[in-house]
Amino acid sequence: MMQTQTEHYQEIQSRIIGQVGALAEALPHCALAQIVQGIDDIRCLARDNGFAAVETLASHLESAVAGGGYRAAILTYLDAMSDAAGAPQGALPAAMQEAWLASVAVRLGH
């Protein structure tokens, strides 16, 4: 029997949340290259399945890490990505992208 769209969404959502959680747990023991690869894996999974909010956050996190981002910021982004996995699928209006990014800035105290 084929999966319904809802089942597929829930499966991808739980995969994203699982990958985010695993990366957060592994963070203290990971090399920067492993962190970047983990973020990229999440970003691609999100992009391929219409989780635009997660994709946007992952993309910005990749930039932050590449620019020497500190680990506290990484955890904050990962928390936001986990939250964003629950956002509606599909294209993300610019205002929503800004809202997700602002939520990270607020969590970081900027």
C-alpha cells in the first residue's frame, strides 16, 4: 500500500527531527567537517521534501559555521530547525523566512 501524503510528511518530519537531534548530541565530539556534512544532509532532505523553513535555517547555519560559527549558535539553529520541521510544507514567503531567522537571532540574544 502506498503512503499517504500525510504519512510521507510525518516520516520526513521525524527523519529531520531525528537527524537534528543526532547532530546536536554529536556536536561536542564532531570535527567541523562532520558538522557541516550533517547540516548539509539535513538541508538537502528538507529541500527535496518541501520543508522550506528547515532548508532556510540550515543554509544560514552552514554559512555561520563556515564563517567560524561557535557551537552555541549551532545548537540554537538546530533547535530552530527542529521547531521548523513542524511548519507547513511548501514555498516559504520571505516574511516567514525572516521570522524564522529572527527567532534564531532572538535566541542568540542579538
